[in-house]
Amino acid sequence: MSFLVSLLVLSALIFFHELGHYFAARMMGVSVEVFSIGFGKRMLTFKKWSTEWSISAIPLGGYVRMKGQDDSDPTKKSLDADSYNVKTPMQKIFILFAGPLANFVLAFVLYFVIALGGPNILSPVIGDVVKDSPAQAAGLKTNDIVKSINGVEITTWKEMAKIITESNGALTVEIIRDSFIEFKTLTPSITETTNMFNEVVQKKMIGIGSAGVSHKLELSPSETLSYATEQTIFASTMIFTGLKKLIVGEVPAKELGGVISIVKLTSDATDAGWMSVLFFAALISVNLGVLNLLPIPALDGGHIMFNLYELIFRREASEAIIIKLTIAGWVVLFSLMGLGLFNDINRLMG
């Protein structure tokens, strides 16, 4: 069941991506010949609105084939009025960008639905207290609830961590212990830890861990919109940053994951409940949007790059260059997919 949900989630995200291309192409007067979810042999096909809609055997992607566009042979062109080739660079960029944009919009909608349902968030309840840490020296104990820091009310673990990280000097921590309020004074120390990219960093900390207690966020209509916006921006920024770190070597290549990781993590999210599935689906949707904007000729970003060239220099890039870069793009793309698959198999084998 979990595996099936994983494939359905992945297929749905790809469907929305391609739907963005489809509607943008139709708006620009471009005929869409094929809309396929998956690659390889077509298992289910029907024709509607002059488009052949298909579900193919390998459910690991999808594509929209517009009239006059063929990535397997960039020299194949059509000069008909409803062809992709006769459109201006700006119209083509609009069509190409619409796919990733659809993923960002879908992620926003998913985060909005999550916000309406009341997402769970970590409460500021202390779990482990590190030996010889500022927290232990100040007398903080397991199950203490942090109520405020320096007079600022604390409702979530994230709020507390941010104040500690950005603090200067001593902190007055108000806690609830056994239904009584107590005040503790401590000074955070700079400690070596790891961040979300598994990098070793220096950070101000007090030496406590979360007890794992969570509560539902009660959000007003305006807060719901803010939550969806902030989460979409945060996920996008996190993925862009992770890609940059991977490219420059700040994050090792072994951290790259492939489709097996996506399926496994989605399966795990399914076991944790539908709210977790929505969270993970939103994150993958942003991931698809970001990855497709990379300037690799086999992806939307690569085609956008060619059209920007034409827009700036008032001429198309030569067919020879386009063919060579497209082949190089496919090599890079398949290499990344192969590396992700290799890492996935290594993780499964321990």
C-alpha cells in the first residue's frame, strides 16, 4: 500500500508539472501532440482536445511533446502557425517556466491545506540535558517547559532555538516545572554541531534536546497564508542551497538521493499519516520545480537558457551547439540519476 501511495504521489506531482506546460502552450497557441505520464511503452492511451494522453510503463517522469519540439532530435522543426518553433523567445520561456511554476504553486496549495488541518510542531519541552552544558549548570532538567526567554513568550521549539542562536550575553529562561514557575539564568556557548546538510558548523547552544512533545498550530486565515508562503520559500531556499553546496563540494556526493529514496521516504511518510504525506509531497514538488530550472539542456532550465541567448543576441544558437549541449545535458542528467541510484542501493545495503 505504501509503495502504491509513493507512485501515486510522484505521478501526481509530475502530472501537475506537465499540466503547467500544457496550459501555457495552449495559451500561446501551440499544439500539444502528446501528454505522457511515464516513459517507454504506452500502457493506456486516449485522444482528447487534439492531444494524445498516455500513461507509460516506466512511471519515473513524464513529458509534453509540442508540435515542432523533439529533444531526441533538435533539428526537427515545424514552421506551422501552431508550432512551438515559430513562437518568440519570451513565449517559449513562458511555456518552459510554467512547468516548474506549477510545482511551486502546488507546493503552496499543499502547505495551505496542511495549515488548515493544524500542523504539528515541536513544543518547547526539554528532553536530554547535556552533561557540563550551560543548561545543566543553570539547573534545567528533563520535562521542563520553556515559557519565555528574556521576557519573550515561547510557544515552539523553533522559536526557542532561534532566540538562543541569535542571543548576545546571558539569558533569563522562565520554565514550568511540576506546575511551578522558575527562572534560570545561563549563557549559551558556541558548540560544534551538524546542520540539515550534515555539515559541521559552530553554533550558539545551551545543551538541551527536545523531548519530542508536539502540539497543533492554531492559525488564523492570514496566518494560514503566511505559513504556506513561508514554507514554500523555505523549502525552495533549502533545495537551492543544498544543490549549490553539492556542486561546489561542500556536501559530499554520497548525500545525493534518487528515486528509491523518494519512494522509501514517501512510504515512511504514509506510515506516519496523511499529514506527513502532504508535507513530503510539497517538498518533492518544490524539488521538481527547482531541479527543472537547472541550466541543463535536457531540462526546462536548459531550454530557457537557449531562449535567453536568442533574446539577448537576436539569433538562435547554432544547431551544432544545441545538439552537442543537449547530448551533454542528457549525459549529466543520467549520471546524476545513476549516482542517486547507486547511493540509494548503498543505503539499503547498509
